[in-house]
Amino acid sequence: MRIREEFKKIKDKRHASYVEHKLSDICIIIMCATLCGIDNLEDLNVYAHEKEAFFKKNFEITKKPSKSTSCIPKS
């Protein structure tokens, strides 16, 4: 999927031993949620869980990030 390839270009500065979710997966979920009008973390997590089948079918995302994972710190 082309969008995944674009998101893979983003450098992931997280320490590899702590990574449970691909940064590209997190970015795809956030992008889709934002396009649907989601503008807060709580709703984003609800959206991700409600759209589980959509993300699995269209982006092969099988593991949904938790609330704490969705908080990407600014560097």
C-alpha cells in the first residue's frame, strides 16, 4: 500500500526494545481518524477499536495501539 510506504519514510526515534507497534500503523490510524473529524486521543482510541476490521482489511493492521501508544512525544 503506497500510503504505508510514505509513512515508513518517517524516522522512528523510539528505542527498538520498547516498540510494539509500527510507527507507520500508528500514523495511518491517526490520519484516518483525523480525516473523519476525530480531534482528541480518547475518541481516536474508540475509533481505532471500532474500525478494527477496516484497518485489518485495508492496511493489514492487526494490533491496535493503546491510549499511551497513541501519545507520540514531540522531539
